[in-house]
Amino acid sequence: MASGLASVVSTLLVTLRTNVKYDLKAEMFRNAAGQYRILATKLEERVSMHRHLLNEVDTGLGDPKQRHEAHLKEKEDMVNFFNTT
């Protein structure tokens, strides 16, 4: 009797595992997490570079017109980054 019950439970678990496809869902989750990490890294790098460039422009000496143009170019680059990423 115990052997039959163990067999039924085993069959039920195998069938459940096959139908629910946990291994496929786990792989999909790992892939999504990897893509998220890549995107988060690109974003962190871009924001850091943006801050650095704006600090350089803000603290730089020279023609205010050139600093203003540099600000505008950096804003445009930032918008392009978000539109393409």
C-alpha cells in the first residue's frame, strides 16, 4: 500500500512539474534579471557621466556661451540616451 501511494505521489509530482514548467520559468526570470542588470548598469554609468560633465561645465571658466551650448548638448545627449535605450 505504501509503495503504491509513493508511486502515485511521485507520478503526481512529475506531472505537476512538467505542466507548470518551473525550470522554464526560472530560466526566463534569470534572463530578465540579466537584462535588467545590464540596463541598470548603463543607466548608472550614464547618470554618473552626466553629473560629471555638468560639474565640469558649471565649474569651468571661459565663455558663458560655450558653457550654455555644452549644457544644451548634454541635455540632448541625455534625451537621446533614454530614447535609444
